[in-house]
Amino acid sequence: MTACCPTCKKPIALDPSNQFRPFCSERCSILDLGAWADEKYKVPVAVQETESVNQNADDEE
Ligand SMILES: [Zn+2]
């Protein structure tokens, strides 16, 4: 059974000896985790921007 690394699309072996599966390497594993965390952090940032807009509206009143 073969699969492709989700990060670099390189064919990998789904073998117990591949400790980084479904990635081909530790580097690809970290890169994918970083991309996922990046998506996650976009939500709190968007909330903070909304709060600061509300604070500005208060200042104008
Ligand atoms: Zn890879």
C-alpha cells in the first residue's frame, strides 16, 4: 500500500518503520502542523480586530 505525503506529495511508505507517516519526513510533518496552526490562529486575530473596531466606535461617541 502506498500513499503521498500531504505536504510535498512525494510517494511514501505506510510502514511502521516510517514514524512520520502519513508524512515522508519530520520536516513535512512540522510544515503541515505549522500550516494548520496558522489557519487556527487566524480566527482569534479576526476577533481582536473586531473588538478594536468596536472600541474605536465607543471613542467617537
Ligand atoms: Zn513530504
